[in-house]
Amino acid sequence: MPLDRDTLRRLLGVSPLRTARTSVSRHGAKPLAGGITREELHLYRGEGPIPATLLRPAGDGPHPAILYCHAHGNAWSIGRGELLDGRPALKCGPYGPALAAAGFVVLCLDMPGHGARRREGTEAALAKAALWRGGTLMGRMLEDLAAGLDALTADPGVDAGRVGAMGLSMGATHAYWLAALDDRVSAVAHLCAFADMAPLLSSGAHDLHGIYMTVPGLLSHGDMGDVAALIAPRPQFIAYGARDPLTPEEAISPALARVGAAYGAKEADARLRILSDPVAGHEETRAMRAALLSFLRSTLGRAARCPEDTAPQSNPPNA
């Protein structure tokens, strides 16, 4: 029997993501270059607050929107700061200004243990506490990201029918798991993380992932390819580097095959886009940036160009 949403929610220890109510408090706005406005928010959906940064483009809305999921990289201090400051694995610089300049409202939340939420505890402590209580840290993170969808779809400046999710590494995993569980994600793009876990367990490469990602019992029902398959037929973009230790051939090929089969079964092959860079490691490349933004332009709205940059270099995993 194929993996389904009810099973995923049970394994994560979460309720349906759209059942809770989210309130938003705003804590100042300031103009940035190009008519972009930066707003600082607090989201409340149970335990809170969840600090978040929103970028609003120039011009009248409603605009398409992106829920931007930040990465990990064992750099817990960065959090949502990635939206404006980037990180080494992003070779074309931060996504926030580029997306906002292209006409997208962009929202990024600090995940538990990251950014302004480090005071909540370390990743290990948060994961252990969640497991003792019958849940998972991954589930808690996805519930927080669902609060981001609540905030975006309720925003009068956002077209609720054109909300996407994207991210790199941990952010990639969050983006496609969220899309698998919540149809409010109209399109999803993820970089440098997608691969089946069973082959990684066999090689030991699973230990490169943070403990946040552990979902007990998943492999008794399916694998990461089956999670991403739940997104079909909605548009999905997957990019990876062939030299990334998190996406080796033996782990990504079976995952891609099952995703491809799911889109084929729904006659939606054109809505699945896959890009492999043969020389890239755990990093976004210029080709990935260009392809991802083209994908967003065609599925949600306009997109932006990558500024001139140096040639890609390999980086350690940021998962």
C-alpha cells in the first residue's frame, strides 16, 4: 500500500496541518532597495512566538508568495538570517532580495533551535524531548512552517492560490515534506537533500543529517521518494549535485524513479523538473539558480537572475 498523508502524520506525531489557528503580530517595517519592504513578525500557533522575516515587493498585490525554508549546516545561529544574508552553499547570494525584486512576497521562519530560537534548546535536546512525548522534531518544524502558510494565505497582499515553498538542504527537506502534507503549497522547489534514506543507512551517510530529520518507522512504510511522490501532480523542482555525499547515485536514483512514476501516473510529467550537476557537491550552482527561478516564473510568477559570481566550489553538507 502506498505511503499516504495519514501515515506520515502518525509517524511525525502531528495533526492535520490546517486545523490550528495562527495569529500574527508585526514588529516594525523598513524599506530596502528597489522598493522592497522588510517586516519582522511573530507567529503564534500553540507554543510561540515564532520569529519570522517577510519581504514585500514593490507595487500593488496580490502577489505570488514563497515560504522560504532555511538550511542547517551546523550553523544554528543563522536561521532566517539566510533570507537576506545567504550562506556559503548559496553561490548566487541570498534568495530573499532576488525573489522580492521579482515580485514575490517572501516569508522565512526561524526553526526550533535556530536563529532567535536557540534559547529553546539544542537540536538534540529538542529532538529527544519530542520523542519522549510521542512526537518528532521534524513534526514540530513542519507545524511551524504550516503557521507560515497560514500567515501567507491570510495576507491580503498575497494571492493564496500562488504560494510556493523552497529551500536548500534542511530547507529542501522541509519544503517537500510540507508540500506532501499541505495542498496550499502550489509548487515546490528543493535543492541538495533529496534521496532515499535506506541506502544512506547502508553506507553510513545518514549520519551527515541532523537528528531533526529522524522519523521513526518511516522505512517500514516507504522512503523519501514516496514522500515527494505525494506532491504529484503539483509542480516540483528537484536539483542535486552528483558529488554531494547526501545525494549519491544509489540513494537518489530509486527516489527519483518513484517520483517520476507518480507524475507519470497522473499524466503530469511536464510538472516535474530535475536537474543534476555532475561536478557539484552540497551546494547551489548558477545552473541550479537559473533553473529554479525559471521554474518559479513558469509556475507562480516572475523570477530573477543570478548575479555574477565565482565558479562553484564544493562545500560540506548543510543538512
